[in-house]
Amino acid sequence: MTTFDEIARVQRGYIDRVQAGRGGLSRGQIQRLTNQHHFQRPQRGVYLTGSAPSDWEGNVRAACLAAGGDARAMGRTAARLHGMDGAEKHGVIELTVSIGRGPTPRGVIVHVTRKTEPELTTTVNGIPVSSVNQTLLEYAWLTRSDLLVERAVEDSFRRGKSTEGALRRFVGSRGKGVPGVTRVRSVLDSRPKGRPARSGFEVIVLDILREYGLELPERRPLLRLPPDRVFELDLAYMHDKVDIEPMGEKWHATARQRRDDAERRRLLAAIGWTVVDVWWQEAMHSPWSVADRVRSARS
């Protein structure tokens, strides 16, 4: 027989009352362990073994156990568990459950659904959670920001968690009137030519250009220079020879990255290209300046 300790270890210290019973603990033993602070009770009928404090992810795990059945983390909670770029770092815990299943956990938003297909659920660190495409659909429904949805979509494509074709097929299979479908389609239809965005900041810069009425550049095109040099640009107007560089820290942090960047800029300048640097502060506080500089570079 599997012991309660073995069950809890798999679930990172969490166990529900039924599992504890299957693991050999009686109700009286569970109560004594709780009274003696060997067990914590984050949700009714759910226990955290040991004395370590519960964190946000643990609270999500406890909520799923408390809801029981086919409960899974969804929406904003699922986006954060999947590590999607732009997913809000909030304490919201949202679950989806089948109609008529289980109790409502404390401090949790519960959405009831008739959609119970197994392919809509995956796991992250052992927590049942909406699949990536289902999460994007739910996130588009539950967050009010088109930009956050676009960042999450591009991040999923960049990391190979989904593709535009797969997401379009998934959205198409959901049917009319499903929350989030219209917004996801809008995000997909407004994607510029090129490969998925390298970062969330790149998506923000594209959003600025879109807002101020500029034609969208090609994303991450390859520029070949003789005899055998190949450079990946960021956001480029190939005909105008203008490369827009969102200066995110991740891609310009090391000495080698800075040296390579300087060499690339030197070679681009030698063949008549203009590089427009865009920094976070300017994008956040004076986006019109970004648009004006790009427009000027193209003229």
C-alpha cells in the first residue's frame, strides 16, 4: 500500500483527506497531526505536511485538490503557471470544474463548464492546468489587455508551446460565442510578417507602431552580407533599410552580446542601414517619440 508520505511527496507536500485515508491515516490521526501543527490545512479537506509555509503555487495545488474531480487551474492562473510572458503576477486563483462537481475552495474563483474534453487539460509541476491553447483562449477572455494577450501568444509560439496554425485550428474548433475567441483571432490577424517575437518588449514596440498608424515592420528577418555573413535583425523595414532595436536587457547584457551588436551595427551602417534604438523608459512614458523617430528614419 502506498503511504500517505509517498503520496504527499509526489504532490510536493499536499494531500487530501481521501488520499490520506488511502495512505493509512484515520480521521483521528489526521486531526491529531493538524492539532500538533505537523499538518497545515490550507483548504477544507486538504493538508500540507510539514512546517514549510505555503506559496502561491502551493495554494493553487491545494485549491485543485479541494475542488476535486476534474478541477484544473485556468485563465490568468494557468497563464502564470505556464510562465507566459506578460502573465500578471497576481494572487488570483481561478479554477474550472464540471457542472455539479465538488465544493468551492476558499478564496478561489470557480468557473463551471460543460467542456470536459481530456485534451483541454495538462499538468504543470503536477498541478492540473488548462492546455496552452485553452489557456490562451481563457486568458483572452479574462484579461482586459489586448497587449497582454499578444505577449502571451507570441511567447507560446517562441518557446514552441504552440504555433499559429495550431492555435487557429483550436480556436476554429471552439465554435461561435465562446469567450475569448474573437480576441485571439484579432491578435492572430494583426501579427506582422516574420518569426515570433523574441521578447515581450518587442511586442510592446510593435503595439506602439500599430497605435500610431505606422506600417508594421517584418519581424526577425535574416540579412545576408557577402561573403558569408548572416544577421538576424529585430524589427526591420527591409525596403527602407531601417532596423528597430528594442533594447531589452536580456539580449544586450553580456560583453560578448555588446561586441557582436556593435560589429553588426558597423556593418549595417556601411551598407546604408539606419538602426533605431528603443529603450523601455521611452516606450513606457513617451511612445509618440518612438513612433516619430521610426517615421523619420523611414522618410
